Amino acid sequence: MALRSNSCHVYVALQIALFFIINSASVTGSSGQSSESLSALLPPYDELYYRGVRAYFMEEWERAAEFIEKSISTRETLLKTRRKCHDECLSAGDDRLSKLDALDGSLWDLWALDWIQLRAECVKFCMGRSVSPAGLLPVSSDIEYEFGTRNPYNFLQVTYYKLDKLQKAASAAHTFFVANPSHLEMRNNLEKYRRMTGMKDEAFQDREREHEKHWEMYDAAIQAESASDWLKAVMKWGECVNETLKQTEECRAQCVTASQVIPEEPDTVQGAYERAAALSLSLLSCKQTCVSLLSTRPGRVSAVEDFLPMQLEHLHIAQYKARDLKRAVETLRSLLLFYPTDSDSLSNLQLYTQNLEGDTEAQETGPLQEIAMYVSRAQEEKRLLYFGMANLDFKFNDPDLWTPEDVVPESLRESWRRKAEKQLLHEKLKQGEKVEEVDDSGFYAGGPVPVVGVTITMDDQRLNGTNRVVLDGVLSQSECDRVMQLATVAASVGDGYRGRRSPHTPHEKFEGLTVLSALKLAQDGLVNQSDARLLHEIGETARVLMHSYFRSHSALHFSYTHLVCRSAIPGHQEGRSDLSHPVHVDNCILEPETRQCWREPPAFIHRDLSAVLYLNEDFEGGEFFFTDRDAKTVTANVKPTCGRLVGFTSGPVNPHGVTAITTGRRCALALWFTTKKHHRDMEREEAEAVWAADGHSVVKEEKDDGESPSNSARRGRSQVREKSKDRERVTGRRDEL
């Protein structure tokens, strides 16, 4: 079949495979260069590093510093040379492409090979001008690990200290510590350096920051958002997106031009096509791994999920806040390339285009070209990789959550379902030695229950944890029925949700409603005013119970309140093995592999206490459960029923999730509380102000004196709200219990 010249991805596999073979052969072969010319070329940086480490252990500090510094600079130059040669040779052999359309099958492969050889020759010549043959050889995995964890700077820190070059020692220590934040000895060393006389602030700079600039921009954007500086947030999020794309291309170029080890002949006999396919798939997998590498902060194990789509979501919300609707449309259409059926994004797009009424050009603005190319290329690469998994026994870990299902062959999806069912069948709760968790939140379970008729059903002991409780009798059956009726009438026009595989599943439908939304619907005559006020009063009852039982050391404020219903979609439950809500922690980012929980944005770090008040029980599944920090070991289960409240501290001692809802509709009121007044729920206060203006008394939480009532900006992952009109509301991701 003839190939068009603009469809390079169709035959990229053959190109890459043969390029690998030719490139590796060129590295191991004789270069024909004189010894004099070789001396001017880049030596192997691993050899320089070995010599530096050897000198270090022999306490030859000058030589150790010299060779380790040379190994770092040589490696950096090698990476830049690879990228330069990659760019220079992108068009090599392109004159052969036009011939591919005009040739029949008998000659196509020869012209394709000619094209690939020309590109391989270009790369070989380009690299050979700057790098010695030994420097082109692949380094060992041990060396890659050493430089990946910045261990050379660990050696340099000690070396410069011994040489009494304290500014350089501090710089090396800081650079190492950025990627190893749990290294206590280096933390202590840095404190000592800071206390030294004459130590300058510029000494504490990350020498590797050039490769991590996107994280620097990410942090600056988050800070601008927190300060409600939307113009600056737009600028910083735009820079973050561009830098992430730039670093992605840098990483992918390294995959192409770095020398590869050709595997030895396997036990099973393989032909040329099988081996070429295996090599090409390995390169495509390397390129896809760049997503994980770029979205993993230095010093962390787990990558930030949906890193690039998340930046686009923050960016379009900031642009909306800054009143740059045309660019917000462009960014939002880019986000929709990742999640084309996301209900919130589609709703936001409709809002933007309505506000741009009359500006047809702005309304029809398409996605960013760079993002469109990124998504298209990624889908084609994934399609090839999943085909290799299904038919060639290739191993591939997809770094993205947004990958469309139709990219994965049906045979592979079926095998995944069978595997999940088998694991679920054989999985049992392990009864091993339990390490007692310590909760440093300042809350202590066991306080009085001040509401008549409410009883303690399960405490810490029965829930096998710390600062957990189940209370029954919080609502009567008639109150549950009223709120359920409110949810039935109003939730479908409430706040909405992001439809996605994680944390929301395609097997369920979600609906949400806030107190303010209920009030506005009551004003429009869609629901009863008394039912909207009941929703508010129920939250106050829960706050009183949580404040008393967990013996709160200060006033407790609402952080967010949401009536949420989850419904199983008929016909979509067969073979289901996922959760309605995956295991998570409410105020930090859980990393099950290391059992760490990072209290930093985008987590809702201001949350202190969490509660779920259930309204019904006529459904199957949907059980709330606590786990250990491994996110696998279930420590307690709670079955929902009318008037039952589950309360717990929001920190790392209480990971939790929700099992799949397979039949029916599950409704609950999710509440989060904070001791930080500036993070209180301003929507709730707006509803209270409306009721007060209408002459209705409302039960309100106690206030702290001397604090400004100004509204603190919500983070980009929470919903962006405008008080003027209920429909003019930009929504983002929520994590509902």
C-alpha cells in the first residue's frame, strides 16, 4: 500500500527499528578517526564519573572534584548534542518520501530503507563530529540511576567541604536535596551551611533547575491563583504549558538519538520483522515514558496524574477570571481533545461562547495547534503500542488517564477484565501485624454527642483506626425523604461533575447540589424553600456533632458542602471491577508505594475534618471503606443507611474510598470542615445572607473576632464561581465522598 508523505506515523515503526540497528552498529564500529582528533571529542561521562568516585574514596579531593564536575558537564553537553543532531537530521532523506506514493509493493521497502539509512547516516555523522566512539556507547543502568537521583552532587558536597570551598559545597548540597527531600543528613548539612558566616543566598541554587523549570513555573502559577492575581496566573500557566511541551520534546529527542543496546538472540526464534517491531515499540514506549518523567517532581516516586490536561484546566479558568474569553475558548477546546465528552468542560464552553455572542471568530476559535499535534501523535503511538501488547507480547505501561478506549484492542480489554475478576476472586484481607497510625491533627475522638437521639454505632476500636466515628439517628426517615426529593428534582441542574475514568467511572452517573444552588432553585420556584433551608440546617447539625465529638480546639468552619447522588447506569455493570471512588486522602496526595501523603497543592490542604451523611439504602454496592496507607488493605466498611454519619479527620491516617454502585441510586451529603476561617465556604454564607435579608432566621456557625470576611480564592481544581448569575459558573474537578 502506498503511503502519503504527510503520514509519517504510519511507517514510523520501520523507521525507528532499522534506525536503532544502524545507529547501534555505527557506534560499535570503527570510526576511522585519528587519536589526535579523538582527543577533542566528548569522552564517556561514566568513565569520568568512575574516576571521580575512585579519587573520592582515596581522599584525593582536587581530582575528585575535577572528574565529577567533568562528568556532569560532559553529560549535559552530550544531551544537547543529541538534541542538536536530532533537529538537524529531521529532514534527512525526505526527498525519498515522494517516491513512496508512486511505487508498488515490490520496491516500497527498498525506498523506505533508503530514506531511513540517509537519516541514520546524518545522525551518525553529526554525533561523530562531537562525541568519541566510546562516548556514544550506552551507559549502565547504575550510572543512569546515579545521575537520575543526583548522587554526583552528594559526592561533590563532601568534596568541596573538604576543600573548604563552602559556597560550592552548599550549592551541591542544595541540588542534591531538591531530589532527595527525605535525606536527613543533607537537611542538617544545609542548615549548617546557612548558619555559616559569609554564606550567600545565591549559593543555594538548584544546578539542575534548567531541566525542572516547568515545576518552578507550576509553583508560581499556583501561588498567583492563591492570591487571586488572575493576569499573572494566566501568564504563569501559559509558561508552564509551553515549558512542559518543550521539555517533552527534549526527552523524546533523547529517546531517538541515544544509543541503544541491541538485545542478544532470544531463546525463541524471531524473524527480521519481529525484532524490528520489538525495537520500534521499545522506542515508542520510551517516548511515552517522557509523560511520567516530566510529571514527576524531583524527589517523588509517583507522577502527577493528568499533568498537562490539569495545566490546561487551570489556564482556561484563569483566563475566564481575567476576562480573556477568546483565549479561554482556545484553551478549553484544547482540554476537550483529552476529554471530549467531559460534561463540565462542555458546559463551560457553552458559557464562554454565549458570553462571546456577536464575536463569531472568537466563538469558533479552535484548539492550540501544539496541543492538537500532541494529542494526535500520542494516540497514534498508543495505538501501535497497544497493538504490540495484544499481538506481540510487548509490555507497556500507559502514563495517561485520558487514553480513549477505542485505542486499546478489544481482545486486550477483555483480558484485563478477566484478570481483574480473577484478582478480585482470590483477594483476601491480610491479617498481619498492624502498625498503629499517629494522628497529629490536634483532634481527639471520644467527645460528647450533644444532639438528642444520635448514638455512636462504631468508634475507633470498631473501625480499626484513629479519629473515626459512625453516628446513627442524625436524620429521621421523613427528613431523609425530603432531601431525597430535593435531590431528585434539583440535582440534575446543580453543579455537575467531570466525567472521567478516575476518580469518576463511566459506569455511574453523578449529580450534585450546593446550599446556594438549592436556594436559587427555590427562588425560581423549582423546589420548596423549606427543603432548601433543611439542607442548610442538616449541615449545621453535622458541624455541631463533629466539633463536639472530635473535641475541636478552635471554631470549626464549613469548607464545602455538597449533596451528591451516584446512580448505576443500567446495562453498564457487567464485568465491572472498578470503584465508585478510588482510595484517597482528603487533604494530601496519597502515594501508596511509599506510604507517604504529600500535603501540598493541588490537594485541599486546608481541610481538617470530613463527614458523609447518608440519605438512603435502597441500592447495591456503594459502601464506604477505610484502608491502610497502601490503599489496598481494607480496615473497615460502613454500609450507608438513612441518617448515618461517617466522620473522620481529613489527614493521612484515614485513606478511604467507595465501592462500585451496581444497582440503584446512592445519595449523601458530603461535608468538609476547616479551622482556618479564610478557607470557609463563601457560597454558604451568601445563602445565609439572602435568607437573613428576606427576614428568615438561620442557624450560623460561630464566628471568630478580628478576621476579615473577604473571600479567599479557591484553588484551580475547585469550582470557579461568579455571584451574579447562577448559570454563569465555571466548574472544575471536585473530590466527593
